[in-house]
Amino acid sequence: MPESPPPLERSIGLWQATALNVANMVGIGPFITIPMFIAAMAGPQALVGWVVAAVLVFCDGLVWSELGAALPGSGGSYHFLSRIYGGTRFGRLIPFLFIWQFAVSGTLEMASGYIGAIDYLAYIRPDITDWPIPGGPATLAAIAVLAMTAVLARPIGFLGPLSVALAVGTIVTVSVVIVSGLFHFRPELITFPPDAFRLDSRFFAGLGGAMLIAIYDYLGYYNVCHLGDEVVEPGKTIPRAVVISIVVVASIYLCMNTVIIGVVPWQQAMVSKNVAAEFMQTIYGREVAVAFTLLVLWTVAACLFAIHLGYSRVLYAAARDGDFLPVFARVHPVHRYPWVALLGLGVLTAVFCYRPLPQVIDAAVTVRIVIQFIGQIVGLHLLRRRLPAERMPFRMWLYPLPSLVALAGWLFVLGTSKLEALGLAAAVLVSGVVVFLARDAWQRRIGTAEDPSR
């Protein structure tokens, strides 16, 4: 195992941690997914999906909170799975599979933000598709990825306050939507198609699709867990940041989605590529809508800033512990940030910017369900048996009910996912097992396999 590098600086407090979560959660998500979300159930009854997804996310957030408080460290899920399942050959397989799927799901998630931002940039500059750029608008998205990577090449002490500033811009953006929508709200626009609430197979299939999109928008409630080595008093800060961010963002989302379809008819919103810009244009005209679109792009930057920062620590932690390429454990000699991990994520994300947005969103959620979300729930129950109560600073309320609700929710979303996304998830899982076994066999053959008791 490579020598452990010096510890990272602990300078992220409660408000900075919450800001990173909120910026990650809000971001571009609702601005690009509202059309797909409404289309999933062909009507405003899709708002039920927001509520059900919020319950699932809150319950799952309690799982993350308990794990993050008991096992604080860089890497989030990777760190948790390594500590819980490690010690046997199978135990080494679980964290490896997480990193393997993370290389796909994490970068897909980030790429979706950059891809979605292009549609809003196109609202400002409709001629963007005519620009003589190889690869078209997707190349602009890839360039933006590399620019964000350069911004993040800074010490965490600088990035913490910057995250608060970016989150403030995010709150301003969504507040403008909510306040404007409330003053121009037309309840007669929210009409439901016939049999909208008939509880048949079509309803539940649509509900699963709406939940998947809503969960995509909620992703990031756990972002602070990826930075556990850099959080002040993680046993208290992590649970508080997770719970606060979920409650705040769930309230924002429900209000924002309701007021948008109370201004833009849901039949029109369902096919829009930049629904927030159309919303503002309906109320104030194009000039104001263009100015607002700049705020949307600021919000995108805040989201991608938070995600890229947190996810880079996952690769760093895996490499530091010997479960990934050692080069990703390198930190800047002066400012102590994992520069190779930042760059690696940036390159992978830029590659995925050339994929269609709906496929990217479906895959970003589905691929991570089995190993990350379900694996953590099972892991929490195992951890409860091993650690005494005094070593777990936060314990979820009404245990084990929230974890069981989260488990049922993830299984429902998985069971209603599209076949293409399920196929990709299965391919990632199977290929990960094959690569792990081949890697393990090679290490044993050359005599460099790690001690299974590690």
C-alpha cells in the first residue's frame, strides 16, 4: 500500500457544508428536468413523484448521516463500504465495484449539468448550433468542464467560502422563480388528464420514472460526506448539513415546480428545452428572461463546483487506500488538494458530454442504486452490530424504519427503470467483477496481492 499523504485541512463548518449540499442539489437539475418529469406521468400529477422521492431521499439521508458521523473520511460511499465490508476478498470487491461504477455514474451526473446548460446558453444565443466548432455544442460543454477543473485547483480553505457565495446565487435564482410565480400564478392552468390518479400499472410505471428524475434532482444531499476529512466536528456537522439541505431543497423544489406550471401550461412545459427561460419570458418578456438565464447558468456553475469538488475526494480516497491507481492519491505539494483526481474527473466528464441528455440522466441514477445506495443500507445494519452506541455520534430516528423505507424506495425505482439504463447498470456491475477478478489474479500471480486481512 502506498504511503499515506499528509492529512487534508479541516476547515468546512456547518454553513459551508450545507452550502455545498444545497448548491449540488439545486444546480441545473430542476431547470432541465421539469419537462421530462411532467412527461413521465403525462400531467401535473407527476408532482406526487416529487413528494414520494423527497420521503425516500430524507430516509436515505439519515443513512448517510449516521455513516458519515460514525465513519468520517474522504470518499463518502467508498470510505463507508471499505470500512464496513473490508477484510476479505469479497470485502475488497464491494468498494472496488463502487469505484468502478462511480467512474461511470459520477461523471454522467456531472456531464448532465453541462449538457443541460447548453440549452439555456442557446436561449441567449440561438445561433449556437451554427457555430463552426467540431462536435458542435457538446464541445462547448466539454470545454466548460475543463474550465471548472481549473477553478477547483485551489486549497479547500479558499473553496469553502466560495461555495457559500455560489450557493447564495443559487438561492437568489430559485427565489426569483418562486416569487415571480406566486404573483402570476394561474391555478386554472393546473388541470389533470382523465384517469390521472388511477392506480394501475401505467400509473406506477410513470411514478417510478418521475421518481427517478426527482431523485436525480435531489442528488447531492450527501455531498459533504465526500469531504469528511475536511469537515469540522464531522459527528455533528455532517448529519445537520444533510438534514437541513434536504428539507430546504425539497421545499424549494415543490414550490418551484408548482409555480412554473401555474404560469407555463404543463402541455407546453412538457416539451420545452429551457422551461425556466420560457417561464420568465411569459411574465416579463425576452430581455428579462435573458438576464434571468444568466442566473440559471450561475446556478449551474455552483452545482457543478460542488459535485466536482466532492467527487474528486472519492477517487483520492480510493487511491490513497490502495484500491485505485496510486497516481490519484497525489496532492498538491503546497495547497494540499488532490489535483490528479480533479483532472481525471474532468477528462471523463468531458467525454460524456457527447451523450444524449435523457440517457445520461437515467443512467446516472440507475447505475449507482445496487452498490452505492442499497449497499450502504445493508452496511449500516452491519455497522450497528459492530460499533457500540458511544462510537456513533448520530443515530437515525425510529431505527430501522427509515432505512427500510429507503430500501423499498430504491428497489421500486430500480424495478421501474428503463431497460437501457438497467442494461448499462448490469454491464457496469458484471464488467467490474470481471476486472476485479482479473486484477486480483494478476496480483496473486506476481506476488503483490494485498493481505486479505487488511
